[in-house]
Amino acid sequence: MASVNKAIILGNLGADPELRYTPTGQAVTSLRIATTEKYKDKSGASQSRTDWHNVVCWGRLAEIAKDYLKKGSPVYVEGRIQYRSYDDKEGIKRYRTDIVAIGMQLLGGRPGGEQGQQEAQDMAEPAVPAEDDDLPF
């Protein structure tokens, strides 16, 4: 049976992108993206709730994110959800949910022309290391 693992988010960056390289030279950028839901509670008062999403970009997509995005930038991201665990510095097992980006669309205008925008829109699925050992975080 076929299966689907797809996430689509449209939100704003909560911090500047963090670009790193794996020991094999693969570019990887981490993004924190906020999405806000607005709704009315039972009494009719307007409420909002913000969720934060961890997004990981690989390869050329990682470099584009670093070059063209900054804190507050609006961005549309498509990717797949990935769950993982790791041991922190104190040896405590931690769990993390990431969206591994396979494409993004830069929104809201930016200086420097349209080339980066088009490259980001045309990105195919980036090459992701086969083993989690290459992850720099």
C-alpha cells in the first residue's frame, strides 16, 4: 500500500537561518518557523495560538535559505515529517520532530532580484545523507 508523508507550512522565521556543513561537506540549514492560528473562543473573543516548527534544508536549498531569508521573513515550505531522538550533553534522551524541506517559496519581496526566488521554487528533493551520523546537530 502506498503512503504519504507531507507537511506544508506558511509562516514567518523566528530567527536568522543557521547554515552548517556536515563532515562530508553537505550544506544544512535549520529554520524555526512560526505559524499562527486565529480563532474566536466560546465567548466570541478573538484568540490566537502560535506553533513553532523546526525545518531542515539540505544542499542548494540550505544555501538559498541562508542567503535570502532572515528573522521575520515569510516563507512557504513543503517537506516531509521526520522524528528522531538523541542523547543530550547530560545523557538524557531527547526527541525532536523536524520538517525536512523538499521545496520552498520565498514570500514578501527581498533585495537582489528574482534569481534566488526562482531557484528555490525549482528545487528538486535535495540529497539527504543516508545515515543520521552525518547530521551536525
